[in-house]
Amino acid sequence: MQAKQRLGPTLKEESKLIIEDLKSFQFKIDQLIIDLNQSNLFQHQLTFIQAQFILNEFLTRQKQLDKQALDYKQLQTLLDTTIID
């Protein structure tokens, strides 16, 4: 019981930080979608090379978000783990 009381504030603070990180992550995903929809990619005047360049930029951002998503998935698994002594 003492450990729970001692670690409670730390866990609560960490959970607040995780929630803020998740909100920031969601914002990045939303911003990527907005940026893609507002990009020049959908203009018919683009050459193939220009379109490919824009797509590569978005692909780079998307890959970074994929890596972060994996980290958050692993974090979720860790937080769902019950520790038994």
C-alpha cells in the first residue's frame, strides 16, 4: 500500500504528460491531413516531378508519424501490463 501511495503522484503526473503527448500527436496527424488537402498536389498544372516531390514530403512526415504511433502502441502495451510480485 505504501508503494502505491508513494508512486501515485508520479504515475498521475506521467499520465498527464502522456495525454499531452497524445494530443500533440493527434494534432500532427490532423495537420498532415489538412496540409495534404490544401497542397498544390491536386492542381492539374503540376508536372509529374512536382507531384512526386510533394508526395515524397508528405510520405516523410507520414513515416515519422508511423514511428511515433508504434511507440505509443508499445507504451499502451506497457501501461496495460500488470506487475505481480
